[in-house]
Amino acid sequence: MDTEGAMDAAVRQARFGRLPERIGFDRMVQEQAANGPSGASYNPEASWNQFSCLALDLGL
């Protein structure tokens, strides 16, 4: 049983080789500034039209 596992590992090593080196988290993340409008702020009077509401859809 042990020789079969070693043989499987040797075949796998010959077929796939080594795994690539790990990439650091700092290379996976990119920061950039938001491109929204400069005067964007919360408008409570217009906030209702951004959500779907069954009561509003039915005219209740």
C-alpha cells in the first residue's frame, strides 16, 4: 500500500511538477479612488425611488 502511494506521488510530480509560488496579499489588492460625483450626498426625499416596494407598485 505504501509503495502505491509513493508511486502515485512520483507520477503526479512528473506530470504536474511544482506548484507556482504563492502570491502575496499586497499584490492581489489594488486601491483606487472612487469616481463618483463630488457633490454626492444622501437625499432623503429621493431615497424612496431606489427600492422596490409592493405597496408602492400596487398604488396603496
